[in-house]
Amino acid sequence: DSFGTLSERLNSAWSALKDEDDLSVENISLPLKDIRRALLEADVSLPVVRRFIKSVEEKSIGVKVTKGVSASQQLTKVVADELCELMGGFGGDKLIFRKEGEGPTVILMAGLQGVGKTTACGKLALFLKAQGKQSLLVATDVYRPAAIDQLKKLGEQIDVPVFELGTDFSPPDIARSGVEKAKLENFDVVIVDTAGRLQVDEMLMAELLATKAATRADETLLVVDAMTGQEAASLTAAFNDAVGITGAVLTKMDGDTRGGAALSVREVSGKPIKFIGSGEKLDALEPFFPERMTTRILGMGDVVSLVERAQVAVKEEQANLMRDKILSATFDFNDFLSQLEMMGKMGGMGGLTKMMPGMNTMSDKELQDAEKSLSVAKSLIMSMTPRERQFPDLLVAGSSAASRRGRVVEGSGRSDKDLANLIVMFGSMRVKMQSLSAQMNGTAKEVGL
Ligand code: GDP
């Protein structure tokens, strides 16, 4: 594997961590030194490494080691999460397509010669074809006639048409004509193979800007070679500063890359890697998923999922506590608040309702709205007195209810409507809880408990 050395180095980094209950400044300092060295050896730039280590440090210190995993596994999880963030976060960044009826989506492919730009154009067309999107490839590399032939050959292999006007027109003009044709013939996507250069120069940038303007491109992807390490990242930053790009395609990931490019592009340029190429064949292109790359780099997906499973087990304990609450049907604002706090830690409302028996019936829309009101709800509950939290009806019935509500609203900085919504939300949750409780008690009786 191309990340062999990096993952080995990272693996040995935490051997220094013995069985500790918490991660602390003292016990993570040696592993962090090793991680730092491993990243520098993988050709990640120093500023990126510094920021990364600082952030891992901040997130690890004081973290309790989850029951069932070791301290080093816990640290691995923090490092894995940070690596994933560094590369753009879970899920990655997708291509943005134009809506139906707005004409073809235009994608410019830019890059220096030899990085695999033309190949990437063919790969992308094939990738989109598999998604049912018909592309028109446009050859504009007028300085290298061989590149036009190369694109035509690629097009034939994957049965995707290639538009070209030879070498007598300027790249922006050819690209514009290509887009016109694609519009007339209802192609979904136009992929423009822009002119490459040996080095970054002003002409190249000016031409690229002109092509971008002429085609009103939706995506400008810079193709960079993973083998060039942090150089790929600074190149991405340079192109972004000069012409504004929407992302990078990282090629030659099948080679003996040390990982620096994959880890630095996003942090150095502010732009995401959108695809990776890992071979000369045309099907060797895949969308970039930071979490998958993290697993590859750490070479220890099993550990990450182990920690996740252990955390789920701990959550289940908490869920059982909640179950007891439900059974006794004494659900109040305190429970609600601790639920909200748990939700935050557990991937939101969706995560919680999945664990709660009988509550996984909320629709996605309901869940989304619920998520939105979580932080509002929290600030409102925080402004209630302990008695109000324990006896929610104080806010609804009785002579002091209105003045109580006024005080809560003022204290929380929210609106009357927010509080009204919270009360309704709480009310419906409590009704669910109580009917659930009746059900569960019924079942308990049936089985003779
Ligand atoms: P361009 O000059 O940037 O258009 O580069 P080409 O598309 O002509 O590719 C240059 C060389 O790199 C060719 O031999 C390709 O087969 C090779 N190449 C392109 N992408 C990859 C890749 O992901 N992995 C490997 N191993 N080789 C690649």
C-alpha cells in the first residue's frame, strides 16, 4: 500500500501509551512527537503538521478512555477524526451539477503536463456515464496536438464524443463552441481538457481565466500528481489564488506516494480534493471520501470501529437508564435536557431515536426540524428554575404560568414563540413516552414481571 510507511509509523506512535484512564498532556506527548515525525516524513508541510498536532492535543487532553478500549485506541480515534477533518470532513465534497433545464454542467480540467489531466478527463466522463450522465469531451490543448489525439482515443474507448477544432483557434473559443454544441445536443456535462503547461506561468493562468469566463464553468478542477507530495498542495493554492478553482483531482494514488498531498491539499489551498485517480485504466477514478482515506492512512479501520462500538455500548447503558424513566413515566424537563445533551454527543436526534424503542418513527423532516430547535430548547430549559424543570406543567397551567414563561423567555434571550414550540415539542414527546410506558408495562405484566 502506498501509505505503508506512514501507517506503520503511526501505528507504533502510540505504543508508548500504557493503560491510562484519561489522555493527558504527559501521556500523549511521546505519541504526538512520533505522529509529528511520521507526518513530516510523509511530506506534509510543517505548518499543516503544527496545526494538526495542536488540534489533536486540544481534543485529547482530558478525554476519558471509554470502557472496553485502550488509551492508545482512544487516541487513535481522536487522530482519525482529526485526519478526516483535515481532509474536508466526513463524506467529502461532491461535484455540483446544474439543475434540469439550465443547460449542461461545465467542468474545466486544469493542470500541468504529465500529471494525468487528459486521462482524468476520460475517467471522469466514464464515471459520469455510469451515473447516467452523458458527457461531451472538449479538446482545447492547442499547443500539443498529441493531446487532442489522445483525448479522441480515450473518447472512443469509452464511447463518449470528443469535440475539437484543431489547433487554429484559441482555447477559450474552442471551449465556448463545445459548450454551444453540448447545449444544442442536450448533453448533461461538458468536460474541457484545458491546455497544459510544463510550469505555472501567467499565460496559462490568463488563458484558463478566459476559458472559465467563456464557458461559465461550474467546476474548475485542478489535476495534481500525488507523488509530488506537499508540492501538489502549494500548486493547488497557487491555481486557486490565480483563477479560483472548485477542487482538486489527485492522481497516481496507486504509486509510491507518501501521503503528503492527500493530507495537505485541503488545508493549504482551502479547496477540497474531489476525486482520486489510482491507475492508468479509465475506471481508476473514485470520489474522494476523507473517512476512507483516513482508514487507509491509519491502516487500522478496525480500531476506529472498535472505539465506536465501545462508545455505542456506553450509550446503550444510558439508554437503559432512560428506559427505566419511561417505564416509570416520570419524564420531565431535566430528562429532556439530559437527552438533548446526549443527542449532541451521539450524532443528533437521529442517533437517539434509533436507540429509543418505539421512537424511530419520526420522518427525516421532523428530525431536521427537531435538530434545529435543539439549541433553542437547551437555552430555554437552562433558564428554568429546578422546580419548573421538574414540574413542566407549572409553565402551562396556574396563575403564575404566564409570568414564569415571561421570565424564562427573557432569561434565555429567545422568543415567546420559541418557548411555545418547546412546550409543544416536550408535550408530544411526553405523550409518546407515556404511551410507550403503558405499552411496556403492559408487556411486562403479560410476561409475568
Ligand atoms: P497530462 O499530460 O496531464 O494530460 O497527462 P496524461 O493524462 O497524458 O497522463 C500522463 C501519464 O500518467 C500517462 O502515462 C498516464 O497513463 C499516467 N497516469 C494518469 N493517471 C494515472 C494514475 O492515476 N495512476 C498511474 N499510475 N498513472 C496515471
